[in-house]
Amino acid sequence: MTAEPEIVPDTQYKGMVDALPPYPRALALLARFDRPIGWQLLFWPGAWGVALAKGAWPWMEGSRWKLILWLALGSIAMRGAGCVYNDIVDRDLDRQVARTRSRPLASGAVALKAAWIWLAVLCLIGLVVLLQLRPYAAIVALVSLAPVAAYPFMKRITWWPQAWLGIVFSWAALVGWSEVIGTLAPPNGLPGLLLYAGSICWVIGYDTIYALQDVEDDALVGVRSSARALGSRVRPGVAIFYALAIALWGAAFWQLRPDPLVLAALLPAAIHFTWQVATLAPAEGANALHRFRSNRYAGLLVFLACLVVGQSSF
């Protein structure tokens, strides 16, 4: 008899998950549907790319605002697929970490074969989204499969798996930009590339904060992370990555409109990042989780900045 998975400490919308029968609930937990923060963070870079390329304003000529809705669906499905794949690869490690040993595969609530089938279903939904893209953007999206497949192994071979996660979780910025503009090649593609690079730094920053919850368990089982690598320097380390993110996004904006006013659009996001770092308590898991989750609002602030700058340029 397998154990029913319990909802992990950082879950959200517990009522919705609890309302499901036990087995569908286990599948939902396996895909992290109880934690929407994951797909939200995956979604925002794609929305930025569309907005900065002047494709998000509904009544403007050439608008691709419906693409943002497709990217949202794709983010939910592919984030779920990524979590299922990650748990398939990490099921033995997950049994050794207090925060993850109750995950459906690690606990035995979902069989390995069922997990592979569930992964295939989620990927099919992702394929539907892929078919909505133009050929160039579709190829850009498909290239992401290689770094996605490699990600679960990064924590075993590098102290900076967060950097690899940045490559993966920021990829939608390239897809959104290339779908509207049609290229990633400079000079027209340069703003999209800078937007992507800034997003990588953003992901490293927020996922380092997230990794603070597991520092002790990761040390016991030999899992590496940027939080462990930075140690007592985690706050200045996160600050540096957030500053790099702002600088690279500012450079992307400058490519479209070389005017100091465009940099002011990033001021709300910069203030938010400053708050995160200033109030971060690395030794307190609840504090780190709250700062991590707040990046859904940081994503919105950057989206609004991209929307304003995109509409005022070209």
C-alpha cells in the first residue's frame, strides 16, 4: 500500500488540491499544480519578449497579444512536464531530503510508469502550443529541450545549477521575441538576447533565495547549489545578480530607444529587488520562501516596463 502524498510546506491553494480524489491529487502534486509560482516565473520572460517587441497591445497593428495566452498555457504544461521529469530523475535523492521525500514518486504514491505517461500527456499539450508558433520561433522553442533535459543532472556536477535553470526558465523570452520580430540575429534580435541574458541573472537570484530552504539537507546528501556556494555571502551575491538583471534589461531597452527615460521604467522592479535583498534572512526558510514567491510581482513589474518601452519605440 503506497503512502498518500502530503502537501509540502511551500504549497498554495491547498483547498483546490484537497478537493481532488487521492490519485488525481498525486498527479497534480507531481506536476506542481499546487504551486503556481513555478509556471508564473516560467511565463513572465515570454510575456516580456512579446511586450518589448510591441506585440502585446491588443488594438495595435501587428499585435500578437493572443500569443501571451498561448505562452501561459505552454508555461503551465511544460513547467508541469519539467517537474515530472525532474522527479523521475531525482526520485532517489528526493527520498533523502526532508522537504521532498513526500513527493509522489519518492513516496510511492505514483508509479514510475504512470509518471512517464503523465509526462507524455503534458508534452502533448506543449506540442499544441508549439503548433501556434511561426516556424522560426517553433525551432527556437524546440532547441530548449536539450538544456531542459540536462537540468536535473546539473546539481550533481556544478555548484551553480541555478545558472542552468536560468538558461531553461528564461528561454521563453527568446520565443516571444522571435515570434513577433522574426529573428534573434543582431541587430534586430539584440534586444531579445539582452532581455534573455537579464532574465538568466534574475532566475539565478531568485532560485538562490529558494535554495536557502534546503542548504542543510543538500549538504547532507551532497547536492550542490548557489546558496551553498555563496555561503555567508548569499545576500550580496543575490544583489549582484539582480543588479546585472536590471543592467541587461536596461541595455535591451536602450537598443530600442536610447533615452534615459526608458531606464526609469525599470525603477519599480529595482526597488522591489532592493526590498528582497534588504529584508532577506538566509537562515529563515519562511522568509526566503516569501521573498522567492514575491518574484511573481517582480515579473509583472518588468512586463509593464517592457510594455511601455515597446509601445514607445520602433
